[in-house]
Amino acid sequence: MPEPEDGLPPRIPAQRGAADARDELPAAPLALTHKVLKSLLGAWALAACSPQETEAVEAHLTTCAACADEALRLRDAVGLLHTDRNLDLDPLLRSRVLQGCLAGRPARIPVPEWAAPYDAETARLDALLNDFGDAEWHAPVRLKWFESEQPVSRRTTVAGVIAHLLSVDALVAMALGLEDPLGEAAPSAGPTERTEHFWRSSHFPPTRRIREPWRDQGHDLIRTVSFAGRGVAELAVPYGARGDKHSSLPLQDSLLDRAFECWVHAGDIAEAVDYPYDPPAAAHLHTMIDLAARLLPGTLAGRRRAGLAAPARHLVRAGTPGRSLRLEIEGVGGGNWYIALDSPAAIASPDRAVAHIALDGVEFCRLAAGHISPEEAAAGQDGDREAIRDVLFAAASMSRL
Amino acid sequence: MQQRLARGEAAALGELYDRFASLVHSLAHRVLDDDEAADRITREVFGYVWENPDAYDPKQGSMRSWVATLAHRQAVHRLRQTEAAALAAGGDGTTEDLEQKVRQASVAARADYIVTSMPAPLRAALELAYFQRRDYRQTAVDLGVTEDEARRRLRLGLQLLSTANTRPVTGASTPPGYGRTL
């Protein structure tokens, strides 16, 4: 029975096909038309038919050359499907490839070095989201931070976390003159207020559709700072970030802070869907720790004014050496930082170190993100206990929704 | 994108990587079956695109298919080189074995590309039936389509996939500049 190979339905009356099948296959339990048998070839090749249908198809193949030919081709095609397709790319490959490219042909419009952590972290989170189906997008995520000296948490979904990142990244975008993706009705400041507004004002919970605006905004940010270059690094971003004191941050710090938040929340997402997620590249982790260390003296001062930290012991004139705490961060991205204890204006002097904390870099970041409480932080401690407690609590208090 | 690359925007290079790196790497990995070799192909392909953005001709197809072609060709080239060197160094096998191996790797990579590029409804049907071992009736229910439609999608998906076996490695229609290795 000659058949067209072009995939069109055969122009053979169904009646006749059925009759043929009955004549040739008296024992077959199913009498199917040639048209139906042919339509079953794909399912047959994938072993996705009922046993009776499989039997009917195989009986048919002994008598129909065209179908036998196609069946063979389709079964070979099944052999080309692979189960191991989801090989995760090494996230560090990105910077190696980009560096290699830029060595061969230097960029005329480079991405500023201080924007590199944000570029890398947003790309890494985007790659994680790549394979997510609806189930993952709606997986519950518990966001944790430290507020009023207590660990607090809030439930949302993976898509809700991306909505949060979109809402807060927009503060940086708006400082650069980009449009607010939340529209004009949204509060123009305050990461928490903006996120709450977004979550409240949409009638439906966020879906996977949130990925594109978040990603586009990230790309626009990187692109804008690339064109603006050095000039915008110190631009003040009204940010309300990291403790009450720092209502605004220079653009380069705020972008670094967004990189930090992106990593922390990517970690929350990965945990929610049971994926592994590595810390940032060592150099980027180092700059994130450095930012937290730089913000600590100001945060301490704010807490002191609020009565949450011990009073200053030795007031010194601005710009002169004062008491300090040595923060020793172990592991990749680590180093030593001296934190001014009595005034952000004092120089944190190694000579006047009264206490020493040693902890792992990722552990310190988890503390600063409010993911572990100051009491839980597995820190090696030595020296003035009050100073140690104040610094650990100040680090945790920098976290927020 | 092409203009931004030509202008030398590093940000565009980053976006290009984010869009195509997993495609390039997985194609190279399918051909070479080695992580480091696939990393190297990825570096070479993006290096080539970054240094020669004008080599892309939008009239010949999407940027995605261009980048996939570059990756495929470069990986096959590398496989042939590696295998020939092993042969010359007194390894087992014949030149025919080598050609056979190159052909198989090339077909496998092309099949992967076809799967990632086929219309989403066909891919979804194949994924349910093959990866999740659903029969076509369950597949129809999962996709919310008739059983007829589920059978049609499975058959059409496999027909598309089977073209990986028949298309030549270097198509006669390949425009100049597309056929050479990087």
C-alpha cells in the first residue's frame, strides 16, 4: 500500500483500511484503520501506546512498507533523545570566557569594575531560573532577616522573591534616570515599602512572567553604568539600606549591595527548590564583605543612639585613631578589617584593637543577611565581650526584607 | 545585539553569553564528551563572535542558529583533530572508525539542537512521553489536548528529530564564512 511520505493523511478510505486490517490480522484484538495505525507510529516508537495498540502497530508493520520505513526512522530518532541534558554550566566559566574575549578585543565601552559583582550575580541567578517550571516558580520561599533584635521571616514564592529584587533594584535604576517598573503609584523610596506595595497591588501572585522585567532592568542598569562610566560611581542612591544610618549610598556601593542581595535571595530560592548554589567568586565576595565592614561603624553609631549598643568608651577627635575590633574573615574572599567602635569618624587603629572576631566569609555574610542570629554565628571570639556583642548585633541589624 | 557588539559594548557581550552559553557548551559537550574541551570551545566561539560580529548575516537566520552552527562546527573540528592525533600516535582503530565517531557525535549534537529549537508543544509532548514515561493518553491529559493531537505531536516531534540523521554535516547552502572553522 503506497503511502505519501510527506506526513499528510493518507487518501485511502477508512473503510477499506479497516477491512484490510481485519483480513490480514484475524487474531489482532484491535482492528484499526491504516490512518490510525500511522498516527500511532510516534507513540509506538516511544513505547507510549497500550499493549493492544502496540500489537496492532507491529502487525501492521509487517505488511506496510511505508509505515515500516517510518517506524524505523522514528525509533532511531528516539535513540537521539538524552536524559542527561541538564548539565549545569560552571558559573565561573562566564568571567573566564568574558575575560578571554576582552583580552582579544578590548571593549570600547567596558562594564565598570564595581558593577562586575552585580553583573555576575544577576547572570548566575538568571541561569538558575532557566530550568524552572511552574512548580518551581510557585515554590514557597521563607525570607529571613533580623529586626528589632529578633529573627523574623516572611513567606513568599520564588516569583515573589524576583518581584522583591525587581522592586528594590529599581531604586538604583531610578537614580540613573531609568523608569520605575512599578509605575508612578509606587513609593519612591524604601526597599520594604516598595516590595510590600508590589506584592499588595498585584491582583494575582507574581508568576514566571516577572523574570523578564527583572532581567531587562538588570541589563539596562549594567548598560547605563557602562555608558556613564566613572562619573556615576559616587552618585547618591536614596536607598534606605543596611541600617537606619545609611539612607543613601554611593551608586557603586548600592550596586554592590544589590549584588549581595541577589546572591542571598538566589540562595533562598535554591534552597526552596533543593538546588545547590555556590557563594560568589572570591574577589566579589571580598568586596561584599568589605562593604559590610565599611558600613558597620555607622550602623553601630545608629544603634548606640537608639540605645541598642553600649555607649562610646573613648571619644576621639574625627580622623584620629580610636578603639577598634579586628574582624578576621577566613576562607575565600577573606582578610582582616578593623572596625571603629566608638565613632564612624575615628580611624580604626590596629594598635587600639580591643577585641577579635574570626569567622568564615560565607558565615559572616549569612549573619549580615539576617539568616543566622548573632548568638548563632560560629565566631571565634577574643577580648572585649561588649564590643564583640555590639558588632555581631550591628552586623545582623543591617539585614532587612 | 549585533550593532552593540560591533560598537564594543562589554555589556552586550555579557548578555550574549547569558543567552547562548548553555547552548554552545551543551552542543560542544555532546560532541566532545569532555567538560574542559567544551569550556574551551565556549571560549573560542564567544571570542570569535566578539571579534567578528559582522560575520553574522541576519538574512541567513537567527543569531541563535548562527552561534549554534559555529559551536557545532568548531566542536566537530576539534574532535576530528583530537582523534586524528590519537590515531597518528598509534592509537587503535582506523580512519573509517574515526569518521564514524565524528559522524555520530555530530548527529547527536544536531539532535540536541533540534530538540531545543522545535516548537514548544512538540517538545513538551516528547518530554512527557520519553523523560516522564507517560503514555500518549496520559500525555494528552497532561497537555490538555485530544488523544489525536498527542499522537500527532509525538510523531511530528520524532520526524523533526530524525532529520538529524539525514542532513549533511556541512550543508551545501552554507554561506561563505560560515563553513570554516574559527
